[in-house]
Amino acid sequence: MGMRGRIYTGAIALSGIFVALSGASLLGGSLPAGATGSGTGAATGSPLTFGVLATNTGSSAAPEDGQALEAYVANWNAHGGYKGHRIVLNVDDTAGNLTTTTNDARALVTQNNVLAFINNYNLLDCTVNGSYYASVPVADIGVEATTSCYNSTVDFPTSNPGGTIGLSVFPKWASTVGSDHIGILAPSVAGVSTLISALGTYVKKVTHHTLVQASVPLVPTAAQLDAAFVQLKAQKVDAVIMIVLAQTGASLAISEANTQGFGPDNGIRWMFGGASISPVGITGAYDELFTYPWSSSIPQVKQARKLLEAKGITEFDAASAIGYQNGALLQQTLDAVKGPVTRASILTALHGLKSVPLALTPLRIDLANPSSDLEGGVIEVSKNGKFVPASSYLST
């Protein structure tokens, strides 16, 4: 599986540089959707069609994301759908290709007449299609957006576009376990500086120390990494966040860090964020879930897992959690629609959703104004070849 299909995800387009993050889990309250629809029997009414720009193949493939969404919708339809209307998903696999992502979005609008987009698990979507969606206009629900592409008229992300994409959870946790000199290893590319600035502000707040940045290329050499480690060591860094490195660069970084006495073997806490895929086999490596783990005994988590298992889902990771969560978000959106379901009425409903429970977290979000939304997650650590929780759910 690719970036989004590993332990955590939440792919975010950073001016063309891909940051993939997130988690897997569920709400500590009433389950907002999935268990029931609008009736006791299967939906038989005219369909309500929604578009999904998927990445089911290619280097960042995460087919379980879409499978979980489809399973959620199938269960919804089996229980009456939306007021008897079947929910239909037109899923187009773009394979992460820019031209396909652009053309498929337009075809879904003009040929398939989709009412909105939901759960576009495509790293390019916001960047290449945002202005087109605004011109239609058509909603992009659950979009992964940053400040560079976010449009408040049609984009409805589940996290703050101007935030730290949840990375703030790691320094908050690290500061409670004795690591308060935080460093970040990242390439000097467009878009990353904004993220690092937001993270630096939060690190200063919780640790009273400055975030130490060391820059390396997307695919660094051992010598380039060694130079970065010298810089981090000089500032007494004892916890490092690695983001947006290619997988080969991330693997080399952790190996070289151990060789240079600056890795997990030496007590330095390394958290893998972004496209830097977490090496589950390296004891002591950390990653982050932005929801509760699927192994949680919370009733809503168990209920969601049971629903997905009944629909044949076997991959329980961050990507499948996102798919499930966005299915619940679509149901909450339609429940807020007044009158006929149209592109316009869906947009109106979304702008009125000011305190929406995220089905797979204990958080509530403001879809119309996500700038005030909290970030949160669970820190995991690699032990005996698998990630296990190292913290409770933390919000920042």
C-alpha cells in the first residue's frame, strides 16, 4: 500500500509537495451515521450522485479509503438512504496523475452531474481543481486543503488549512515525557515554510524553546543528513519530526541517525510525518494517528469496525478510517439540507454546519470556518514490528 494506506494518513497538498498524515478511530459520543438511514428498508428512490476522485493505484494508492466510504454508503442505503433516495458514488481512479485528476473532476461535474465531491483521496485535488469547483460552484467535502488552495465558498476540510496538519500533537506529547528541544527535518520547498512557521509558534508555546529546522533535499544523501544532524545536535535537540521526505530518504535518515548516535537507538525520539512513511520495523520510531486506534474498546469504534467487516473490509488503518469518517460527514450534511437536494442546497447546508462531530475523533469542527478547529491525535511507537499507542488522545 502507498502513503495514505500506511498506519496514518490525511494527505495534504502543499503547493505540489505531498504531506500525508492521519489516523484511525472514533467518536466518544453518539455515532452520527452509518448504523441507520432514513427508514427501515433498503433505499429504492431516485439516486443522489456524488463524485470521488480516488487514488486506488500508483505510488500513493490507498484503495481501502474508498472501500470504507463505499461500505458506509452501502450500509446507509440498506437502511433507507436519504429519505428513501439511494446514495450513489461515482469513483474515478486518477492514480495520482495530474491530467487525469483535472479531466475527471470536470467530467464528473458536466457528464455525471454530481451534486458534490466527497472524500477525494487525491493529493492533487485542491491544488489543481479548487478554482474550477468555485466556478461551478460545487462543494468539495472532506477536502485536504492548505492556505495556498483553500476556498471558503466550496472547500470543507476536516482540519484547519492554516494549522500544523496535526503535527503539534507530537511536541505537546514529547514535552510531557522529557523531550522539550524539538527539531524538524524537512526540505526547503514551497509551502513547507508556512507549515514550519505554524508549528514553530506552537512549539515555542508548549516548550518555551525555538523549533530547530534542518533542511535537506527530498532525497538526501548520507552526507547531507550527517550535516543536518550536526546542526540538530548543536541545539540539543532530543525529538525530531521528519516531514515530506521521499520514502527512500526517510529510511536512510533513520539508519544514518542511528549510525551517528542520533537515532532511536540513542534515545532520540523520531516522529515520522508527511510522506516520510513510518518504519514500523524500527523499534522506537513514532508516528501519529489523528483518531483513536481501531483496536480501541470504545463502543463507537467497535460498532464502526463491525459495520466495515460486515461489508468485507479487511484493511483497518488510517485510510479506511478517513473513508468511514467522510461517509458520516456526508450523511450529516444531507441531514442538514432544507428542501430538494441540489448543489446549491448542499453548499448552503455546509455553510451552516458550525459544530459537527467528527465521527472518528472526539472533536467537533466548524465546516464553514475551519481556522478555529482544534487538532488532535494519538502518538504511536513501534514495538516488536507493530505500532502501539504511546499516548492517550491529545488535542492542541
